[in-house]
Amino acid sequence: MKLFFREYGSKGPTLVIIHGLYGASDNWVSIARQLEKNYHVYLIDQRNHGQSPKDASHTYADMAADLLEFFTAHNIEKAHVAGHSMGGKTAMHFALTHPQLIDKLVVLDIAPKSYASFSNYAQITNNHLQIIQAMMQVDFEQVKSRQTVDAQLARQLPEKQLRQFLLKNVERKIDGTYNWRLNLSAIHANLEKIMDGLSEDNHQPVTIPTVFIRGEESGYVMDEDMLLARKLFPGSELVTIPKAGHWLHAQQPELLIKTLNYFLLD
């Protein structure tokens, strides 16, 4: 699949940044503009997101294959790869299947575990199901502006910051009507696979320099999750960004950039 991308800078090592679920490359533009003096930065839209093509299948094998096609198309022999949330799992899958293509790996606020099981983490999965259902129930025939979409979402999603993030996916068509640019049907159908984890039984460990960066106020990455992380990526580090939740790139961009530079430029 030919992915949409944005490109910043031309000097220094190549850095590919992969957004998370409901995200897109434009969520990372301000970060890329601060990184471009040290890196050649690519921001990609993953399948069924942003301006990339839509497809009924949405697995990590699919997204890793899309990334491999992107590397080949742009003659990238080796690069740093950073992925947030779902993009972090794409990056991990890619690293485990094509380790020769990665210099350093950055995984942002996601662990290699499954988030789909009925465990302590089931609420995270349930929240995603609630989010997707709320988005699918928006009646765009009644929508005259993004504010109208926000009002409909607010009935089920009271958190304003979350709604503001989701509203970035509302597009206005040429005829003046509105719709989601996400392929919600594919995401909904594949949600269990998106929440799935990596297994040490199915992957050989790789010794790529790896750092897991989590938000202090996020519940996605627990200390004990590093047991599996270090089985798959021996020697990997864990760094915590203070006063940040899951969307740490929006909540603490300067600290994130400092952390990235410290790890990648070392």
C-alpha cells in the first residue's frame, strides 16, 4: 500500500515517525519541525488513517508490510523508527521482522502486551470500543460544522481533550458536507487485532537499541510490562515523561523532544 507522508529536513539520520490510533501525520508536524535540523524526518499516515488508502484489513502484519514498502519506495537502507500507541506496535512488529532496517527504536506509551484480554487492562480496550461506537453514531446529515460533531460526541465522550483530538479526523467535502476521514468500519472490525500483543513464542529477540517512553499519568505501560519488552528487545530502557498522559507528544512536546535527542543522538 502506498502511504501518504510528510517530509522534513534533509540532513542527519533518517527518522520515521508513526502515529497512533485515530491519529495522522499532521499530529506530529510541530514535533517534526523541531527535529528537522538534526534528522531527515518522515511522518506517515498508516492505512485507514489520514490521507492514506483504505482497506478492510487492518493488522500489524499489514502495517509492517506497508512500512516495508515505504522504506523500499524511498530507498531507506536504515532509519530510526518511532511509533506512538498503535504506531508503536507497528514499529515493534517491523523491528522484529526487519531488524536490519532499524538503527534505533522508540516506542511511545505502549507495551508489547495484549490490551484485549479481560484483565486489569480491559478498561483501555472498552474505552476504545466506546470511542469508535460514539464516532460511528455521529449523524452527519445533521452536521453543519465541527462544533455540531463535538456536541454529538459529547453525549458519550465527556472528555474535551479526547474529543478535540478526534475532531481532527473530521473532513469537509467539496459539496460542503462532513464525514470522518478514518475508515471506522475497518478499525471497528479489527479492534481486537489492534489491541493484540506480541508473543515471545512467535518472535526471536532483537538487539536493536530500544527505548520505551511513557507518560507518567498514562496507564498504558506499567513497570512489569518491561519483562516482556526486554525479552523481545534485550537491554531496552524505560523513560517516564512527567505530567503527561497517553498523548505525551501533545502534552509535553519539549520534554519528549529532549528525550528523543538524548537517545537518538547519543
